[in-house]
Amino acid sequence: MKIGVDLGGTKMKAGIEYNGSIIQQHSTLLREKHSLSATLNQLIELIKPFASSATSIGIGVPSVVDIERGIVYNVANIPSWEKVELREILEEEFNIPVFVNNDVNCFILGEHRYGVAQNFNSVVGMTIGTGLGSGIIIDNQLYAGNNCGAGEIGMLPYRDHNFEYYACSNFFDAVHGLSALDANQAALQGDKKALSLWAEFGVHLGFAIKAVMYVYDPEAIVLGGSIAKAFPFFEAGMYEALNDFAFPESIKRLKIFQSQDDNIALLGAAALVPQEFQTVSVSLKH
């Protein structure tokens, strides 16, 4: 059994993966984000109940990652995590192998291994929440780039800012002065203004998807994150923005899915563990 960990800017979650399912999990709100020692202790305490029955740990972090050494840099929304040798810290604590990657890479790895993208060789996952992140599968392999920075579509210039400014929760908070949750609740009640906002949001996201298509031309795109749950409200606007794509046949063949499994990032984190570490416990002590 493997431990999958999903570390976010506001919440952390850990669970045990067994035969493609999360059979037990815990989550907690992140406290004292300005203290590295406090956040690390909180992470260790979250993992500790699972460690005795696990062979290894996979963890997704919202940051650039030195995958070979398991070092994370400038973790989003956790200011104390500027450079953290996470693999070394957790291996020293639990004495089992640890594998670290970007959180959106874990999301799409989970979708490709266990979720809605299982039948595709090339797929891009886009998580829409506080930010706009992307993870990439090419020829059935996770592609992270030289610095684990591949797929940062949200950082590409768009209008007067970038895609992330218009195609995540910021579109509601900063641009229109209300939360995405409030916009969703209003849309559920049929509020015309809220429905119009979601349609506009869909157009912005559609332009981001066009960027994905020009760069990667995947078979499928999977939308995840908290805002993706409002997919029915922005779907039409999204496809409207795709109407003028330069290669219309590519859009006809493209499949766009909404993620269906709230545990998919945990499953993807656990899937970081190579096969040789999955069946037996490997001691790291000499």
C-alpha cells in the first residue's frame, strides 16, 4: 500500500491507496503558513497514522519541484516554503521512499491511470481554482519539463494580464467583486447576471484551451479543481471561444471532460511511486 499526499495552499490531505482506490484518508486546514517548522510538523502528523502500513509515499505540491532530489521551491500560498528538501525530510522521518512532484502533474497522472483519461495516450489536465494549472501526459508518460514547469499555461500573456487572471477564481474575486462560490449559488437559482458571468468566464477559459491545443494538441483535456464543478454554467461559453480555432477538425476530435473523482490527486500522488517500490517495504537506513 502507498500513501498519497495532496498539499495545497489552504488544505492538506493524505490517504492510503490500495488497488486503485483510496481506502482511508484524512485532511486538515493548513495552519501557521509563515512557519516552516509548524507546517512540516503538521504534514508529518497527517501522514503518521498511515506510515506503519505503507511501502512508500507520493506527494503533490503546488510548486516547481526538483524531481530527482525531491526539493520544492516557492510553494504557492505557503510563504515559508521557499526551498524545502521535502523528500529528505520525510524519508528521515518515516524511513520509506518518498517521491515528490507538482500537484497538477499528480492530478493528470491520477486521471490517466485511474480516471476519465484512461483511454487516451496524450491528455492535458487543467485545474481551475485559486490559480490555473496544467499537467501533461504525452505518449502515456508524464511530461514535467526540465524544471517541472511544463504546462504553466496560466502564466501566458492574455489581454492586459495573463490567463490565470481571467480563468480562475480571480475572475470573480478581483474582476467582478464576488466569490466563485457566490456566483455558483446565484447561478443555481437562475440569476441572469451570475449566468452571464459564468458564460464570460467560459470564454476566457476557452482561450486558454486554445493555447493548450496550439502547444500540445492532446486527444483530451480534463478539467478539475473547485471551479470545474460549475462546468454546466461555463461549458457553452468555453465552446463558443473554440469556434474560431485555426484547425476546426482538431476541435471536433478533442474530448473535454470534467473530473469525477475528488480523490484523483491522491491517487495520482500515489502513482508517482515506481513499480519496484510498490510491493515491499524498502528500508532507507544503513
